[in-house]
Amino acid sequence: MRLAIEREATTLDISRIAGYLQNHLGQKITSYLAGSDNAKTVGLWLSGKVEPRDLPKTRLRYAYQAARLLVEVYDDETAKAWFFGSNTLLDDEAPAYVLRHGMTPDDLRLVIPAARNLVGVAAPVLAEAR
């Protein structure tokens, strides 16, 4: 699962990535994660009329990868809560804050291991429940 999600985050068209995020997290959250101040911009990305610049596009790709991991194991509401909760692996910052304010891929890269950490904690519990 992880490798497929990583591949998708790298290869999918940005309009599909933005669409997934909007469907599962909402338009305002998607806009926030990308660093945009206007939620309507997400609709323009979905339509293909406008393409985000490189930094927002990178933020969306990282957000997609984390969201996919969390939604697959938990659900949309848990993913939303995770993005806005304090995270010890991110120096007690919320993943959404790290994505929105990160300026380089190095600033953003720790969001994925933080998401994997939560999914990894859930995996044994989910396996036992089956």
C-alpha cells in the first residue's frame, strides 16, 4: 500500500491530487495545506484552468500521501484531526502548519513519517480486530 501511494503522490496529475484532498479533507483544508489564502483556487486547480506553482504543488503531493495513508487505515475525520493536532514527531507542530509554512521539500518531508507512525500504531490493532 505505501509504495503505491508514494507512486501516486509522485505521478498523478495535480488536479487529481487536489480533488482527492478536497473530497476527503474539504476545500478549505486543501487550500490551507497548499498555502493558498483563497479556497476557490482549489476549484480552479480541479478544473485544470490554473496549475499551482511549484511550492504549493509540492505541499499538495505531501498532503496527498499523508491523507491517503490515514484515510485508508482510519477515515476522513481522523485524517482531518491528525492534520491539525500537535505532533511530537514534528516538534509539537500540527502537520497542517508544517505543510503550509514549509518552504522546501526538506521542511515538508517529516510529515510522511509522522503519518506512517500513526498508521503503524494502528496496523497491529486492526490486524487483531480481523
